Amino acid sequence: MASSNLTVEVVSPEKRVWSGEATMVSARTLEGDIGILPDHAPLLGVLVDGNVSIKAVDGSSHEFALRGGFISVSKNRVSVLGESA
């Protein structure tokens, strides 16, 4: 059975920083570090200053330094809203 992918968008108030398909997203929230894989339970979290890492479906890795913000996960869609990136 083929696993689905995540549709990810990383945005800041100034611009869309990155968007695409990914197999994994990791970030640091007030509750601690989280890893998001396809079919993750719905989640809304507050991000703390730190890195958000994305593993794209093509095997490339992307890392973004964010200063606070929010992360939302629902139905294999991940939105990362950073105060600055």
C-alpha cells in the first residue's frame, strides 16, 4: 500500500517561503519537538524560535529558521506560519 504525502506550505508575513510535497516535517512547539508524517492526527501548535525541517518527496531536505508562529496539521496538509523566516 503506497503511503500518501504531506502538502506543506511555510509562510511568513512577507512571503511564501516554501511549498510542496513532503514525506516528513519536524518543528519545535511549546510542548516540545514534533515530527509529522502522513496521516498525522489534526494538530494546532504554537511554534517557538527554532528550525523547521522538511524532507521533500524528491529526497531533498529543507531547513528554515523561524521566530515563533503556528503550525496546523489536518488531512495531510501542513501549514507553518512563522512570525519571521
